[in-house]
Amino acid sequence: MPTIHLTLANRSKVPLMIQIEPEGADYWLLPDEEFNLQAEAKKSDGKLEVEHCDGYIAVYPSRDVGYISVFQGGAEVECGHKRPSEA
């Protein structure tokens, strides 16, 4: 199965929430940080779709794509990664 890779970077001056669907899992990118997303696809045309929403970025897998894993600095991170206390 092919693996899909996507890099997301926060080039703003404020933390940015990345929401992974369909679970709604939240991961927070601090300024000048990056996440690397990976997912297994059942077909070669699988993709990740990115949507800019009010105050966050949502990432959706296409139909034949499995769970999206989130990595930073080569290590997988958990849901709620760097979530601000006021979020």
C-alpha cells in the first residue's frame, strides 16, 4: 500500500490548531514548527484534503485512506499535542 505524506508548517506568530478528521483529533503547531502527516492508502490515488477554517486547519482523508498519523521531529505525537490550557 502506498503511503501518503503531507507537511504542514505554521509560519504565523500564533499557535495553530490542526484538526485531523474524521476523529476530530486536535494537534497544535507553535510558530515556526512543522508537522509531518502520514497515512496508508489502499489505492495509488489516495489523498489528504486540507481545508482552512476559522482559526484552524482541518485535514481529511479521501475514501480509501486509513488513519492519519502526526509526527514532529521524527516522533509520533498524541492528540492534544501542545494544546493551550485555554483551548
